[in-house]
Amino acid sequence: MFERSKAILLIAIAGIFAVSRFSSHIGPYYYDIILSIGINIILAVSLNLVNGYTGQFSLGHAGFMSVGAYAAASFTTYAAGPFLRVLAPLGPFASVTIFFGLALSIGGLAAGIAGLLVGIPSLRLKGDYLAIVTLGFGEIIKVVIENVDALGGARGFSVASGYTNLFWVYAMAAVTIYIVLNLVNSTYGHGFLTVRDDEIAAEAVGINTTKFKVLAFTLAAFFAGIAGGLYAHFKQYINPEGFNFLKSVDIVTMVILGGMGSTTGVVIAAILLTILPEWLRWLSERPYLPHWLGALLENRMIPYSLLLILLMLTRPQGLFGGAGPKPKKA
Amino acid sequence: MSEPLLDLRDVTVQFGGLKAVSGFNFSIHHHELAGLIGPNGAGKTTIFNLITGVYRPTSGSIRFEGKSIAGKKPYLITKRGIARTFQNIRLFDSMSVFDNVRAAFNMHLRHGIAHALWRGRGLAAEEARIEEQAGELLDIFHLGEVRDASCASLPYGGQRRLEIVRALATRPKLILLDEPAAGMNPTEKTELMDLIRFVQEKFDIAVLLVEHDMRVVMGICERIAVVDYGVKIAEGPASEIRCNQAVIRAYLGVDDGGSAT
């Protein structure tokens, strides 16, 4: 009983492991970008479950990411001593692997619980109203963290251990993609799509729409938490401002650009939009460009918004969005 | 007489000062094909929405298989065994014909989310079983050849049929059809009548039909209830309804002593 999809996942993870053995040959600048791409893939693919497949609009993904980042970082910071001592007999590699895996799970679970708590009351709302509530949640998390001294407050939180590496990031990205694809392709996961297409019809075929919305929200938050945990142990410094509204918008942009409800498209958009600002920076420093154009390109928000406007005019369903939801007749 | 499958007793629903349905009594028995007719705005769809849990009755009781379902959430009522179609077709537009039906198997799944996440043991078998059953249903209704097409690409009659197939996939004991003949030409209407009778026979279920088209209703319903202004004004077999004075008055308006309607 060994399925093809499981085999593909295992081969992918093995491949990632093999490639990660050579990661020391990658220059630090490129290594940084490659890891950022992986983390953004996790964020965008998981948000796509809510914004794409379930048709809800969440603007709070960075908030859930920060919950995971702080939860995982406080675990590795405050619980390292006793845990590593217990795990020490397994050897350094196994003990760190288990310890970091545990930290990421804690980050994911903390964010998942936050997602559940925010989701239950707020998913009674639709469209813009839901977007505003999730936006508000992101800001609340930020303000709370800014005022908790144990988490470093507004000064930020230094994470001693840089456990995150290429293997962890891309293995987690592979698992995220695997789970999201399994889910939406299963009969069970079609519940998400029915909520997006027509809630009234979904209820009429016996689907508990509230349950599916909360589920999508919780799962997406869980993966955002894992991404947060990876981010914290990659940058080794996190501060509340790094998980602000703009970060959420970045992730939403990836989902919209890729095409709501297309995992392939969202993965490609995550790659493109992570590289784009770096490329723009490189471009803005070219001496043959007039000064004003360089300044324009350097501020990534301007080309970003132009790109989005252009996309919405020419391909409102996103780069890869095929059968997106159509506007509903009343 | 045995206990009715669905029993509405003294059902009243009030929206502000308006009594949309008032003191409505009606029941459907197992394997019965009943019709609900009335002029525009008489409250037919409101009664549908009361049965399917979209509205909660202000007073009165709605019982299905002896248990109250008044005001229960729509999806829970579907789980009890009442399926419905919609006056303005509501399919899952982004999905294929097959996936529309597959989605309706959702509530019967034995394996939950954990299996769907990890493709656990038994998931493949269950998915294969669903595929087979959904395929069979589609074949019965001549939608087998277009199973992978987008449901939005089906012609109107096909979409109506698909909606009925989707409702049947929930394995109902009672199916409510809301104006299935709307927008159909005479040939399609004749086909629809055969289809409804076929559904009733083949799946051994009760059918409640809301319909404007007299030919369809009179042609297939064993019993017809007529509502006007939220009140039931007549009930009986088609032959009786056809010559009932109150019904004729409601539909055509009769000049009785100067006060024309």
C-alpha cells in the first residue's frame, strides 16, 4: 500500500536532502534568497487554502506567522538546556533535528490555535469585513508582542540558534504543498471549494460551511506558524514590525498573482515575487539608468502595484488561475 | 394511515408585520409525489425555505420522521435526509460535472480530515467507491459522457438534471424541487416529468414539487396543495384542484360582486 503521491513526496525530500549537502557552496547572498523563497512558498501555498480554495479573504497571515515565529523562538531560547540534555545521548545531529522539529511543531500549533480562536468568531463575516477583522488581528498581535518584555518587546528578539537550513525550509515547503494538494483533491477537501463556489448550495448538500471555513483558517495558520518558526531560526532576529500589514499584503499578492486556487501558480508567484525586489535593486543600481528611474525601481512598492494593476486588467484570474469562481448572481 | 415522512403543522412565519405563511398544514408520506402551487408571491418558496432550515418558523412545528427540524441548520436538515434543488440553479461553477456530484458525497465520508491530509489507509478505496457511485448516478441521468466538462458549459436542461443528481447523491428520503420546469420548452418539460417520476420510482423517495407550470404539476403529482397569500386554500388530487373555485379565483381572479382582484 504505497501510493504514488507519497513516493513523490519522499523522493522530493530525499532530493532536497541531497542538494542541501552542497549548500555550503552557495554564496550567502543567494543562500538568503533561496531560503526566503522557500519560506514564502509555505506562506503563499497555505494562504491559498483560505483566500484561493475556500474563497475567504484573510489579511492576517503575517500575524499568524509572527505567533509561530515567537512561539518557536521562545521554545528554542528558553527550553534549550533541559531538552538538549535529555536528547544528548542520541548524538548532536539527531538531537538538534528532534529539538528543532519540536520547536517548529510548537510554532505551528500556537499559530493554529490562534487561527482557530480568531476564525470561530470572525468567519461569520464575509468579504471586506473578514479582511478588516483579520487585518485588525495582525495589528493586535504586533502590539501585544511589542509590549511583552520576555519577547524583547519592540526591540525585537534575538534567536541564538540558527537551526534553519535549506533542508528544513524545502522539506517543510514540500510537506505543505503535499498536504494542501491532497486536501483539495480529496472528496473531503472539495468541501472547501463548495464554500467558495456557493455557500447556500454547499449547505444544501450537507456541508457544514462554518466548519470548513474555520478548518481552512486553522490549517493555513498552522503552516504560517511553521514558516514563522523557520524564519526566526533563519534570520536569528525577529521584531514585531517585520510581521506587519505589509508582510500580509506581500503574501496576498503572491496568491493573487499566482491565481487563486492554483497551487502551481502560487508557488511560481512566490518565487517570482521574492526574486523581483532583488532584481529591481540590482537594476536600479545600473549606471546607465537615469537617476529618477533607479529611485523608482528601488522602491519596490511602486513597480509591485503597477504589476498588480496590469495583471488585474489583463488576467484577473491570476497567472495560473484557470477555473476561478465567477461573480455570483444574487 | 402511517406516520407521515414530513409533517408541517400550523406553521407560521412572520417577517416584521408581514405574515408570509400563516397556519400552514401539510404532510408528505413515504414515496409520495406531492405538488405545491400558487400564484406569484404566494409563499411557496418561503415554505421550501422553512423546510430546509433557511428560515425558522415563528410558530408551529415541522417534523421529519417524527423529529422536529424547525430552525435547524440547512446542512443538518440535509443530513436527516431532505435534499433540494434551487429555482435559480446553484451549481458549483468552478467544478466539473463529476466533482459537483462528488462534493455531495462529502457528508457521507467515513474517513475524515486526517485521512485526506495524509492519504491514509482506506482513503483510496473510499475515493474509488465514491467515484463509482457518482459515475453510476451520472450515467443514469445521461450525464456520463460529459462528466469531465465544466458544469457551467452544460445546456440549461443538463444543469437542471445535474442539480437533481447532486441532490440525489446525498441519499435523501425526500427531495424538494423548486420550479424545475422554469425556462424549459414543452419537450424538455415532458422529459422532466418522466425524469421526476423515474427518480421517485428508482430511488424510492418522496418528492415535493413547487411549480408554476400547471401541465407539469397536474400531470405527475398525486396530491396538490394550493397556497395563496401564505394560506393553504385547497388540497387534493389534480382532478379536484382543477375545478376548485377558490383556486380558480386565486389564479384568474373572479369578479364576485364588483370587487375585482
